[in-house]
Amino acid sequence: MYGGYSFTTFDDLCACVLQYIKPERVLDIGPGEGKYGRMVRSCDMPQPHLTAVEYEPLRRDELLAIGYDEVRTMSALDLMKKPEEEFDFVILGDVIEHFRKSEGQDLLEYLNYRCKYMLIVTPEAMPMSFPNFYEGHNSLWRPESMVWHDLWAHCRNATMHFYLLRGYLGPNSPVQLAHVVEHANAQPFMGMRTSPNQSPLPRTLSLHDTVIRDPYPPGHHVHYRAL
């Protein structure tokens, strides 16, 4: 639907979530041929500032032509050198599996403190090996890999996983994750097979909420955990 080499299993769900949240600043990590940039630019919403982090310098002009406002030729791990930077929405589409698991985990936890939402689309059981380590698939991200987080949503269809994590800046967003899940699950396409990469089974986005809600005495205004 939006082009690129990745499966289109969750393209409709990704677009639905973007249009519902309406982020103002989007970071696309590892955009490749710009599939998610095209998606953002085609969504019916106020258009955000769109930044790409792409290690391959030859893609820069192509990505700018697609509609990215900024293309940074660097490793995604170098984002940690600018800890003051924040985003409304971070996209890791078909990219997290290319990292070592320890690198991917470090990156996700770092971004969790600096964004409102983080979208991850990743496959499993897809062997890919190349001389360049980061072109291959090197880590597996099934739901048990996300239990470190306290508020996230997940959908699996065939070999693909969709994750939406509420970052710790999320409480500043007018849109809460539970509402995103409810809205997405009400869409007709979730019960339809809209891509040849999908199984014919209906898709369901499930909420995983382990937010700590410690009670405290009246009059005490202690911030324990982001809702």
C-alpha cells in the first residue's frame, strides 16, 4: 500500500494510529525507502515535522524528496548523544530486529523517556544474513521482550508484531493509549484481510497495563508513575 520492502500487514493500523494521535513531531528510525514517511504525509491530519535517522547517506536526497523535513545520516544509537531532544511519536518500522538485543533494549528505554508514543513493527522467524551485520536480522522481539514497559499495546498477525508503547511524556498528550486501542479495534479493517501478508484471522490490539498506582494520603502530591 505504501511501498518499500516491508510487509504491509499493519500499514492500515499504523496509519489509523497516526491519524488518531496527530503528533506534531515524528522521528522515523531506519526509514529505508521512506515507507513510513510516505504514510505520514498521506495521512489525513495536521502534518508534523518529520525527521529521519538513516545510516545510509545515499538515501538522503530520496528521503527529502519524499517529504522528510530533516534527514540525519547517523546511527540510531547516536541519538543518545542529544539527551535533551524530545518527540511526540517515534517509528521503528522493520528496524529493531537489525540491532543486537542489548542495543535495541538500550535504545527503546532511552526513547521511552523522550517521547509520547513509540510504534514498533517487527517480524519473527525471518532469517536474513548479510556481510554487513546490521543489514541482517539479529534479535527477536516477541511480547515477553516488552514486559519491562508499564503501558503498551500489541497485535500479532502471522509472523508480524505491532507494538505501541506510551512513552513517559505520554501524560502530556491529550490522547491516552487506552483510547487509541479502543478506536483502532473499532475500525472495520481490523476484522478484514487487507494484505496478502496477513492471516485471515481478525486482528485485535490488546492493552498491557502494569502502571504502579500506589495510594498516598490526602494532601500529599507525590508523582509516582505516569498514567
